[in-house]
Amino acid sequence: MSSILRVGLVQMRSGLEPEANVAEASRLIRRAVADGAEFVATPEMTNVIEPRRSVLWEKVWDEAADPSVAALATVAREFGIWLSAGSLALRSGDRLVNRSLLYAPDGRIVARYDKVHLFDVALPNGESYRESGSYDGGARAVTVDIGPIRLGLTICYDLRFPQLYLALAGAGATVLTAPSAFTRVTGEAHWHVLLRARAIEAGAYVLAPAQSGVHAASEGPARATFGHSLAVGPWGKVLLDMGEGEGVGFVEIDPEEVVRARARVPALGHDRRYAGPIG
């Protein structure tokens, strides 16, 4: 692997059936590889978007037995790529987890990250989400080395908690992943500015493959996600914006850009401990 890393971001519209979703993700990964990607990243909930816990429970399994986990391992091994399965819904005991998996080119899982910050929100348009009702949040930040970069893993709602990104950057991460399924309402208001802020604060690349479009619903209103998969450079410049729809986008990652950005504004070395406010 050269020092310049070609990355493919997959933007998709996951539905109710994991087998079909993973087949579509695999098709788009194949397209990314055909255009030279060495590292491919997919969005949050690559395997399924199903809001009803009882139905979702019957469609997913523990990591070791889940067909989506095995299928993506096969894809990584077939193409010899680093593959970030942005997140998958998986069982963990009697609960669910929203888990990001990083596959090495031989298909092994070399890192796991369970989404720490869970999306419990009532939006102004009447939409309501209570992720903590079904999922257990993670409790550990995760970095992993892939070739010339150190990757820090996050998922979607984590974007609103800058301390996680600063901790990852402090641990040496130069590229941060933020696979997402942002709602259209929050995406229009906050998506671009949050991603640029996290990149600037950390002096790191941020890669944010996203879900896009109106998702199938077995009952109730359909969920609409914002799309606009982004890649942001360490100086805060948007390097890729995929807009709406499904497809693959590309960005070149140069580790030296991180070095230059952090030298220009060395804020990571200026953080200080301080007492809390009085009153």
C-alpha cells in the first residue's frame, strides 16, 4: 500500500431485508474496487433499516453467526481490500448493538466499535427515535492501523460529541470514520457543519458514508435519510459530497496533509485541564 490511500465511499438505501442490502452493498463495493479503491467504507445500518425491534430481532444474529458479517468478510477477502462495514445491527445477548466492523484484506475482522452515543430524539416534524430502547451503547473508543494511517471509528450521532473525536485524535488517529443514517431534517441543518467541525478540531480526515433516500417501511411512516456522503480534509475542506441517490464516490487520503494541518494549528497539544464553572 502506498502512502496515498484511495478510498471509496458507498452511499446506499438499505431496506428491510439483510440479504438484499448486503448484495447491493457488495455490488457497490465491487464498483469501488474496479475504480482503484484500496479501502472501502459503507454507511450505518448497511445490513438493515427496520424500526420495529421485534421484527429486527428475527433478521439479525450474534456477530459469529450473522450471515451479513460472513458475506462482507468474503467480499473483503475476494478483493483484497480494507473494508469498513460502517455499521451492522447485531444481537448481543438479549439486546442489540449498532456495530462497526473493520475487515482486513484477508477477510479477518481486526476492529469492532459499538456506537457509544444513542439517538433518543424527538424532531420538530414529529419524527421520534429511541435507539436506547433496543440497543446497548458501547463504552470504548477504538483506533486501528491500516497501512499508513491510523483509523478512529465513530458512528452517526457520535458526531455531536466532539470529545470522542478529540480523544481519537489524541490517540494518534489521522482518519476518522462517521458512517451515518442522518435524518433529512437534521441532515439539512447540521450534517455539513458538524463533519467540517470534527475534521478541523481533530486536524484529521473525516469519512462519512451515508444512507440516502426514502426507506421501505413495513408499517408506519417511511424514514427519509439525507445522503450527501462526505469526505472532509484535515483543514476542513469538503473533498467529496455525493449529494442524493445511491452510488460510489472517491477521495485520496494523504497522511502528510494531516501533518501539515496539525503543524499550522497545533491545538491538540494546547488542551488544558480546568475546573468546572461556578454557580
